[in-house]
Amino acid sequence: MKNLIQDTLNKIKQEHIAPEPRWKFLSRKIGIWIGIIAVVALGALVISVVYFLLAQLDWDVYPLMHQNIFTYGLSVMPYFWLAFLAVLALLAFLAVRKTENGYRFNWLLIVFSIAIGILAIGFFISRVGWGGRFNGMMMHQMPYYAQNVATKEKQWMQPEAGFLAGTIHTVSGSTLEIDDLNNSTWNVQLTKQTLIRPSVTLAQGQMIKIIGTRKDAQNFVASEIRPWVGQGMMGSGQGRGMMNNFIRN
Amino acid sequence: MIEEKALTDAQLVESAKLNPESFGFLMERYQGSLFHYIRRLTQLQNDDVQDLLQEVFIKIYQNLNAYDSDLKFSSWAYRIAHNQVIDHFRRVSSRPKTNALEDYEWDKLIQASVHLEKELANKDCVEKIKSCIQDLPMKYKEILILRFVEEKEYEEIMDILRKPKGTVATLIARGKQELKKKMKEQSIDCF
């Protein structure tokens, strides 16, 4: 046994073996943590896209689609992003576990910290609008993605189901001429029962969403008109009782 | 030299970074326990165990700057030995066996794993239990050796294997269960 110590010391000296520099270990540690932060930040971007996709939809129209809130929710969930988010969260969890002292942390603490990190950074990313921008970029760059994600545009471009959206071209009496999101022209008929949300301005160039009934390829009877952005309630505390009935002869 | 012998492990690590001779004191402190640990995990001859131990010491020396003094030096050294053993078996593409245990080590392991008192067991019975332990997967064998032969605390096993405490406890419990299952399958009834 005595020989082993001397042999090892001789080997160290003869082969000029030296302890690896501290910066090497430190940079490896820092590299791993930068990787973890990058994965969490990517998860945050993904959750901001999920929020953007879900928040842009009108969640009160499910009865008109003959669905309940649960089936409607399932039909509009961005599964691709949720699956990606789950993969990122798992990756971040495993990476934390693989850090120098990661095995000492309680798994619940790791899960909670990653969730808080993703939500906090995701909130910031949502506030600055990167979620929407990233989604827009994906829609342009990846046609397959654009076909498979539930968007506000898709939700409101279903004339046969009673949903139409577009830009007002002309307003004439009780008829609006609009160019829909696919650049087709529609004549939209307003009636005494048509509900126009308070913040809607019926003027040329305004983008609107319409709930109603498709009569034929170019004619649509409106039962409700909403602005393109939001539901047109003009702030909180204002319900259906505050809405105008657009009555024209 | 006497002064250096009185230093703590962490102090010796600092000293060894500047002077390889100080590393000799660390090797002296741990060569016995690491030698036996490697021997228990492998089926190698003493000379081969010494070769492997030298690789472990070189690895420890090269990684001195990675040592975190919050950790017990022995746990860190065992961790490197564990990794080196795994690497060794990966290199030679064979599974480690644990029939290199001494009789007193078998007694400890059997007594703790299946609560079998030495005086109650006959030789034939003990041999059969040894064979069952040898057939256990490496992950169970190693953890049972660490706990019942090396007599390491849970915290130390956590640091050696870099596994959470819950996983360590689960592996020990499952290791015991597996052993009892194997004994049942082979109709070994020593109680």
C-alpha cells in the first residue's frame, strides 16, 4: 500500500499532472446555469405565446358554436406549445438536478422555482408584446404551424357558422360593405335587433367582428357587432345593458 | 510533516493544490477505505484494485479545484471512486460482481438486509443468500454495500451517488425487497 502513494506521487511529478484550473470548473458551472436560464426564458416565451393565443379569442361565443366551455377550451388549446412547454420544463428540471448540488434540492422546490421563473419572465414578455410577435413570426415562417393553430382570425372567419370579420369599406343605411380577412366582399345587413357593442365605430376603415347568419356567398345578416380588438365593453362594470341598439330605417 | 498530518481534509486539499507531497497525506488517509470500497464493488484482484485506486487518486488530484468544502471530503472521494468504477466496467464491458466480500462483510450485509442473525443461519443458507445478493442489479448492490457494509449515513450516500435522499431511501428499501423476493423465488427459508 505504501508503494501506491509513492507511485502515484511519482506519476504526478513525472507526467506533470496538475490540478485543473478553478476557472474551468467555474465556467462549466456557470455554463450549466446559463443553459438552465435560457431554457426557462424559452419556456417563458412559449407561455407568453400560449397566453397571447388564448387571450385573443372571444371566450363568450362558445354557446353560439353549440359547445360547452370545456369542449370549447379543448378545441382551442395550443397543444403544440403546451407540449413544447412541458418538454422545456422537464429539461430545466433535469438540468437543475444535474448541477453540482441539484440532488440536494427537494423536487417540489425545483418544480415550484421553475414554474415561478417561467411565469414571471413570461408575464414580462407578454407585457412587452413579444409573445404576439413571436407567434406572428411563426405564422409567416411555418405554414404548417399557421394551419394548425387556433387563432382569432380562424375563429372569426367561419361565415357558415355565423362568424365573420373584416374591414368596413362603406356604410350605407343599414348595410355595411366589408372586406373580410380573405379579401372577399360581403354585404352585411343590420336589423333593429342587431346589437352593436359600445366601443364599435361604424366607419370606413374600422375592423369589426360580426355574429350573425350567412345568407349566401356575399350576404350576411348581423345579430351582433364587436370591435376587432376586445369585446367592445368599454371597461369593467359595463354589461349588455349598456349596449346600443343600432336602429336604422 | 507532523504538522501536516494534523491538518483537516479541507486544509490538506488547499495545501495539495500547491504541493503534491501534501496530497500524499490525503491518499494515506483514504487509501484503505477506498481500496475496500472498490474491492467490494468489483471482482478484481488486489493489484487491479490498486491500479484502479491509483486512477481514482489521480482523478481526485486533477479535480482538487472542484472540491466544495461544504461536502465531506470522504463523500467526494467516494463519489469519484464510484464514477471511476462505473467507467472501468464500461470500458471492459462487463458487469461488476460482489463476491469479493470478506466473510465479516457478508455477515453485516446479510444481517442488515434480511435481519438474519448470524447464529441462526447455517452455512448453506448464508451461501444461498450470498448468491441472491450477487444476482441483484448493481444499483441495489452498491447501495446496500454503502449502507450496511461501509455503514454510511443517508446524507453521505446522497453525496456519493448524487441522488436525492428520497431516492436513496427508496433504493435501499427496494434493494431489500428484491433480495427477499429472490430468496422467496429460490425457496430460501432461514428463519
